[in-house]
Amino acid sequence: MHVLILGAAGMVGRKLAERLARDGQLAGRTVSQLTLHDVVPPAAPAAAAGAGFEVSAHTGDIAEADTINALVAGKPDVIFHLAAIVSGEAETDFDKGYRINLEGTWGLLEAIRQAEFVPRLVFTSSIAVFGAPFPEPIPDEFHHTPLTSYGVQKACGELLLMDYTRKGFVDGVGIRLPTVAVRPGKPNKAASGFFSGIIREPLSGQEAVCPVGPEVRHWVASPRASIGFLIHAAELPGEKIGPRRSLTMPGLCVSVGEMVEALRRVAGDKVADRVRWERDPFIDGIVAGWPQNFNPRRATELGFQADPDFETIIRIHIEDELGGRIPG
Amino acid sequence: MHVLILGAAGMVGRKLAERLARDGQLAGRTVSQLTLHDVVPPAAPAAAAGAGFEVSAHTGDIAEADTINALVAGKPDVIFHLAAIVSGEAETDFDKGYRINLEGTWGLLEAIRQAEFVPRLVFTSSIAVFGAPFPEPIPDEFHHTPLTSYGVQKACGELLLMDYTRKGFVDGVGIRLPTVAVRPGKPNKAASGFFSGIIREPLSGQEAVCPVGPEVRHWVASPRASIGFLIHAAELPGEKIGPRRSLTMPGLCVSVGEMVEALRRVAGDKVADRVRWERDPFIDGIVAGWPQNFNPRRATELGFQADPDFETIIRIHIEDELGGRIPG
């Protein structure tokens, strides 16, 4: 089986490639070829999948027809489309966001249609397709109401994915990822960054500022659970999904206060007390418009599995990123 | 004021141009210039709006950048975007539907953005953005679930309209028209055509076949009410609408049996008995997936007015299309 990952240099793409190399199989078939693509050179996974596991890495702009046609020419059995301009950048660079997130996704669908083969295409959408006001919790019957350019681009991607699938041009599954936490690496400037930072930094001996009150709730999934969603989406029989091809993934609805208390139970007072509460009205205002809680019944019935609780999410971070130990 | 109508040769476009020529004003301002565009030459309205009312007619392909840029270069104050490949053709000609309905709409938004002016843009969307299963009635909080290419193209158009409006590039209002009935003219092959045919043909002395049972309900508006929606959408203060810029228009939820009984009350047994009931499983199957009933609270609160009842819809057809008399 040949697997293509678009957006392979990002955090999720890297972890997905590692997982595929480790498993060596997908949907009950041996993975023999893994093609990685990103706008910067993606690294081959460190884990070895044994002989006969061929990895190739490519760099380019997926919104260019030549680039995407060349990637699709190899007729991969499964394509993971993770490539995207993130929310903040799509909001400040209108042209770039539309070019990559909408033209790029549409161009991928067209390239597949023109190449006349029908791969499973796993498209990472986002809970940004929902904008306030929301019902509480948000049911599967509540549909697109984005309030950002990124959300509009993802919503249009979902709609196109549905139609190209309905027409038999591709076998698409869209998954709306929760906010992924705890993200490894350095703090970034995303408005949602603090959901990871308030756990990651204290565990590394550093202070972290929480810019919202402890009562603020959010919808999160660990990187490990998120990779599990991607794998399950690749393996799911299409006929089970029905015509509405995009699914809200099961996350955990957890308040910031509960996150810090979970950190206290896992790592002790000294670590948890490194969180400083300092409300930032700007970030507070942005976060107020975000969805907080879902009832992801369809995805749950289809076998997508959420993290059991936030303590587990913290332990996953310690295991996968800190070698199982809490420094300092 | 300068008004541009894209799709001016269609039934709705023609009636809108006539209405503007008759009124001579829009949103309290004198209309001095009316630009009509379609893929076939649009006719200038018959009604005279007096001196100083300039009409120009243009023909071309709105999905071509040169064409749309030239139309937008005149910086019209209000643009009515009615141009579309209809549902049936968008389903059979995938490329043409996407080219005109999605690329064309996106191209229009981009042309406006590049020309750096902010017109009121009235976009005719459709209840085809909704696909089964539905709540009953469908509330304003139920969003995009299209099951056709046409519905996907209109839903993406709504999303883009929202985002370009939010960014201040255009002042957009999307209106989801009910099925327009009674459509004047010859029967067409649209699956929805019989909703008009079972009234229009009997009133003209001809037999009409009804391919679904009398219990089938649908969501309809007269051509006159539909033109009223367009005018009201052009005049509505944007700040009243809020960020969700597309609105389901108030139609009448009426069963086919009720339609024929209304025809009986208006025009007598002889006319109503010209409807022959002959169930067509193919059309019956298509219609079963269509929305039937809405609660269009937002549009109603914003002052959009539905037809009062189906008898009125029949009388409007007799007045506007048959010179006030029932032939034969």
C-alpha cells in the first residue's frame, strides 16, 4: 500500500509518519511506500518499518497544478491531507489562506478526479467551521457557521469533499480535529497556544501565563488521540459514514482550571504553581467566540476514541515528549 | 444610483429589471443607470423609468476575469448576482456547474475586492443548500447539508460571501429563494417544474400531469414575492443582519393537494380537473429528499414578506402573466 501525507513536516504529519513506520500497516494491508510532502523538507520517520518500506520526501507548493499532479500521479491508496495555513495566518494573509486552504484542497480533489483513481482521502478539517452563537453542547446536526477565513476555507473543503465523494471521484472522510494539546515544542503565537503552554512549560520547569479565567472551557485531544483519529478515518468503511462525510472528532470538554488541577495531581503543587493567572482581554475575547463542547455522537458510534481524561493527556505528553520523566 | 444585474436574461432577472425600471428608485435613491448582463443578450425592460434612466446590456461569461472585471469597473452601488447554472445541469455537467456557480461567484467577489469599492451584493442562494434528513420545520440554526453539486456550489458561495463581507471587501446579503411558482413560460425539464405546471397549464386550457401524490409538501414563493425579497435585500441595513449573512426566505409550505384545491377555488372545477395524478417514482424519489418546511424567523423579523396564501400566488400569476383573465 502507498500512503501520501501532505503537510508531513507539521507536528501531526510527523507523528503520523512515525506511527505508520512503526505499525508498517494500515487498514490490514502492508504499507510499502510512504510519500511525504510539505512546503519545507519533511523528515523521514525515525522508526524503521523494516525492509520494503520505501520513504520519499518532496518539497513544493500544493496549490500549483504541476506539484499536486505529480504527487497524485503515483496513485496512492490513502492520502492524508494535513497541509494548511493555520488560523491566525489565514486571517492576516487573506490571499495565502485562500490559495492554500481552498484552492489547494480543491486542486487536490481535481487532480485526483483527472487522474481517474479513487483513493481514500482523509481531510483534516477543524472545529473552526463553527462560530458563535452555539447550542450547548453542539450536536452533529449543527452545521457550518464559521466566523474566520480559516473556518470558511475548511467548511468549503468539507463541502467539496462531500460532493467529489458523492460523485465517486474520491473516497473522502473529513475529520474536525479538536484543539491538539499538549503540543510539543516552543510556545507559538496562536491564540490557542496557551492550552498547551500551561501544561508544557510548567512540566519543563518554566513559568506559564494563563490569559483566561479558570472557568473557560475548551475542546481538546492529545496528539496521540489525534493520530488515532487519522488512522481510524483511513480504515473506516465508507458505506458506514453516509453522505455527510465530515465528522466532529470526540474531544474532551475541559476547563482551564480543571487542566491545572489535573497537572497538580499528576506532577504536584510545585509544577502546577508555575501557572500564573493573568487575564488578557484580547485573548479572552477571541476565545469567547470558540466552541467549547460537542456531542460527537456520529464519530463515537463510528468508533473514534477520545482521550479518557485530561490526566491521561498530560501523561501522554510526559511519555511521548519527556521520555517518561518530569524534569526539574 | 447604478445597479448591475448578473443573470438578467432569466425569469427573475427580467422581472427585477422591469420592477426597477417601473420604480425608478432603490433604497430611497434614484436609479440612473441599469447594467444588464447574461450569457445570452438580456432584453431592456419594457417599462420606461423616464429620462435619465440609462440601460446597457452586455453578453459574456462571468467566470472570465476580463468580463467580470469590466462589469465591476463601473463600480455599481448595488449588484444582484442571479447568474447560475441550474440544479439539473450542474448535476449532469460537473465542470460547468463548478465553473459558473463557484468560480464565477468567487471571481465576482475577488473582482470587487481588487476594484476597492464596497457595493451591496445580493446573492441568490437556494434551499438546495439543505439536504435530508431535516428537522421539521427547518430552523435558522440548521445550516449547510447539501446533497447536490448545485447545493454545494451555493453553500460555498454563501460562505465566501460571509467572509468577504466580514473583511469589509463587499456588503453581501445571501437570500435562499424558495421554489418560485408559478413560473411563467413553457414547461421545463426541472424536477421541480410540475409545481408551476399544475397551475399554469390548467389555467391555459391544457392538461397537466402531477407526478407526486397530493400529500407532498413544498416551500414556494410567487415571482412577485421573490422580486420583493431581492429589493428588500438590497435595501436592508447591513448592521441589522449580523455575521450570518445568508437568510432563508419566507415561503409558503403547501401540499400539492392544497395547491390544486386553491386552483379549484380561484378558477373552478373545469380548470382544476385538468390536473391528472400520475405518480412518477423517479420524480417522487427526488422530491422526497427536498426540504418542505422552514421556520424563517430571522428573515421574517428583518421584514421579508411571504405570499399570504396559495390562492394569492395563483391570482398573481393571472394578473401578471394572463392579463387578469383566465383563457378558455
